[in-house]
Amino acid sequence: VTPPGGVDSAPKIRIYVEAPLAPGTTQPIAAAQAHYLIRVMRLKLGDGVRVFNGRDGEWLARIDQVGRRGALLAIVTLLRGQIAEAGPWLLFAPVKRLKLDLMVEKATELGVGVLQPVLTRRTVAQRLNPARLRAQTIEAAEQCGRLTLPEIRPAREFDGLLSDWPVDRTLFWGDESGDGRPAAAAFATAHRPGAAFLIGPEGGFEAGERDRLRRFAGAVAIDLGPRILRAETAALAALGLWQAVAGDWRRQ
Amino acid sequence: VTPPGGVDSAPKIRIYVEAPLAPGTTQPIAAAQAHYLIRVMRLKLGDGVRVFNGRDGEWLARIDQVGRRGALLAIVTLLRGQIAEAGPWLLFAPVKRLKLDLMVEKATELGVGVLQPVLTRRTVAQRLNPARLRAQTIEAAEQCGRLTLPEIRPAREFDGLLSDWPVDRTLFWGDESGDGRPAAAAFATAHRPGAAFLIGPEGGFEAGERDRLRRFAGAVAIDLGPRILRAETAALAALGLWQAVAGDWRRQ
């Protein structure tokens, strides 16, 4: 279905770039992105794409030159002004690569603001590849229409996490003991504006970690139902539920 | 942490079997399951496992014999009586294999009752392998603690779906136009006891399909937020949200 004003007024294809975006400028894009646009999506000189960089909003651009090592985009007009998209944070014990890819992709679609790997005592060491994580967030942001990328923070130890925890953000943590508050009620009555979800590793938190979370005033134990959820399922269910009952899925 | 009564009172490993379960009986298990128990999980003669078949509750069993072609379990005592677990239905346009595996696994963890592939006009034909889908539901049910498997129904055309729709079940469908009701509010105020979620294919529903859904009294258009969700993300977000606000995540 062609939208009013024709396809060019809002081309479907969106790409993320690093550089500033301003009307009348041109923007070189690298070989991989050019390959995607020209070879995979079969765009031609003059065709439109949507471009965003996380800071300057979303722009209509046209393919201005195509060469062997990349292409050049001409930035035309602003389609959407920049917004903050300050989504909830996801704190997760690193999981295996395919599950991590999945969690990062889905969390980006669900509007996560910060991705923070956390090393708990039972976390099985996983090599984190920040470039790979970032590529996942870019692809998901391009596809889902976000104007920002989630921020990927370096991994940190659980033990230091609570000592500098921000006062304006509730740390919801998945409590598998059944003692947590039902998540929907906990989210709907949260007293702080921001939210973060801490999902434990396979095998759960250690007793000492649970005790520290229970005693921490900024934390709320939540219950995610009667079944044992895998870590990535729990993370995505918590994010979607938050957006629906307390976040940006509510009608503006 | 060893539960009261010792490890054997509730072994962690759960397996699904087909045959009836009753105390004092023995249960042959096939080579693949025996391999998993003996070689992968390193269980020995006399070790306990939990066994369920979707009908007779969950039983403590012990490994009674190990042979080349399988093993024999001795069924000991009932651990949990059978419950119905009548979860919401998921109606989905088949997606590619890895995404389908993921959707089936996560939907099982989130308590889905029925998995119904639906062929809409824009569905790109995908070969469905019912045995593979069933294996995914078994593995996920074993892991998450369910007492039942979701029912996998044969694929059907969208066009026939509404003609025999059950009167006691709301058909929530993901409306990408922005005209749907915010999902949390729609779920919290549903008038029928049962729920089903219809998730369209990549590319969405055709205009005629949308019109039929809009005119159908048993259907409610829902909105899943400002970002474009992939089909499997939408399915899992809807299922988790339903369980949290209207389903079995609410405190009993």
C-alpha cells in the first residue's frame, strides 16, 4: 500500500549512521551498508531511504552516488524530530551467544534504554563481544523505527551494582522463590520514574546476593508467574509488561 | 540448595512421557531420553527424576534398569496432581524455522494452551514440521515445570477462522495502524474468559482481512506500542502481558 504522498515521503528502509545529519549535506556510507541498500534491497540512484543517528531525528535521504567502496547519501528533509526514548534498563547475566543476540534484538524492539551485563557469582563466564552487541542493536533499531540505540555498558560485578545505584530508578529483580510481588502490580505502583530489570543467571542468584537485594531500598522483588522462565524469556516478558502498564505503550 | 526432604523428594530433571503413570508400574523410555538421562545428565541406577504425561500429574520415578536401547523407570509417588493449565491460544502466521522454534519454546514457557498456525494472504509459505514443533514444546514444558503440553493444531486458512470461532474466547489481533486499544487495558477489561492472540505475517494483514477482523464481534484490535515489533516479539509480549494482567501470573 502506497502511503499518501507516495513512497518517497516515507521510504520503508531505515539506516543508522554515525555522523551529524543536516539538510543539504551528503553522508558517505560504508561498503556493508551500501551493499545492503544496492544489492540486497535493489535501490537505485535517486531512491529514498530514512536515516537516523540517535541525535538529529530521522531524515529523508536519497542515494546520490554509488561506488565500489560505498555510496553517498544526500540528506533532504527532516521526517521526525529527535525524541529522548529514555527506556527501562535491562541488567542481565551474560548468556550464550545465540540467546544473547536474541535478548538484545528483542530488548531493542521493546524500547530498552540501557543494556548492562552483570556478573553474578553463578554467572558462567561468557565472552562478550561489544561490537556484535552493538550491531544487533543497530539492526533492531533500524527495523523497529527507534530514533536512538540502547546504550551498551561494560559488564560489571553484581557486588558493586547497588553501591552507586541511581535514586530515581527502581531495580526490579526476578525472584524465583515466589516471594516477589506479582509483576503487573509492582510495575503499576512503582514510585520512582525509572525502571531497571535485573535477571539472574541460570541457577539463580546466590543466597548472599538475594539477601543484599532484599535489604536494598531501591529494589523490588517481582514474581513472573508459576513457570520457570529462561533468563531471556524473563527479560523480554518484564520489558514488554513494563512498557504496557507503565511505559510508552500507554496511549499518549 | 537442597530442599527439605533431600534432593530425591523433588529431583530437578523432568521428563515427559506418553504412557499412563501409576504407582508401582514401570515405564520404558526410549533411547534418546535414556541417553539424555544417563550420558548427558549422568544419572545412575536408583536416581530420581520427575515424570509427567499431561494427564496423570507429576511423579517421582527412579531409574530401574539401563540397557542398550533405552531404560526403565519405576514410578514411585505422586508429586503434584494434574491441573488443567488452560492457557491462552496463539494464532500465528508461520515464520522461518529458527524464529518459529523460538516462538514455540517461549510461548510454552509463557503458558500457551494452543498453537495454531494461520495462513493469511501475505503469509510466505513455510514448511511446518509438526514433529519438530512438538519436540520444542516437550523440551520447554520439561524445563519450565508445566504439567501439560500445548496443543499444536494443523495450519488453517485465515478465511475460515472466524466462521467457527468459539463464543467464550476473545480474538485479540495486533493492529499496526495505531487504531487498536492499548493492550494492557484491552486485556484487563476482556469480557470473555478465554483469550487468543492473532499475530499477522511480516507485511501485516491485507485490507480485506483487517476489515473482517474489525467487523467480527469476537475480535478486539490491540496496540503493542510505538515500535514495529517482529511477529515473534509481538506474540511473546502479548502472551506475557496477558498472563500478568489477566492470566495465571496473578497471585492465586
